[in-house]
Amino acid sequence: MAKTITIKKKGKKPIKFKEGGLHRTTNTPAGQKIPLSKMRAAKAGRYGKLGKMQANMATGLLAAGRKTAAKNRRKAKK
């Protein structure tokens, strides 16, 4: 059973998604990185509407959050 993750930020609408959803949609085994070819196909809509939304979220929202967190850690070290 998939674990539902919720991201909450002050002043913004909470975001809910199921862990490993894009892996299941693209038929990639859990724990492995999704190949670039499958990610591009998902973003193009070849895995359906849900796959397209999941790929856009993974590359946009979640990746941006990781970059911002890393940037903040670097600032804190200075």
C-alpha cells in the first residue's frame, strides 16, 4: 500500500501525493532512478494524464524544493 505524503507550507494550499506513484506509472522498480527517456515520455503524456502530472510535479515542484533547501544549507554554513 502506498504511503500518502502531504507537504504543508504557511499561506499555501497543502499538496498530497502518493509515494512512488511515478515509479508505478512508468513501471520502474522502486529504489531505482527513473530513466531520462521514461521521464521525458511521461512529461509528453505517453503514460497518460496522471503520468504527465506526476512527472511535472517531480521535475518542477519537488526538485525546486530540494535545490532551495541545499542553497539554504550553504548559506547557513557561511
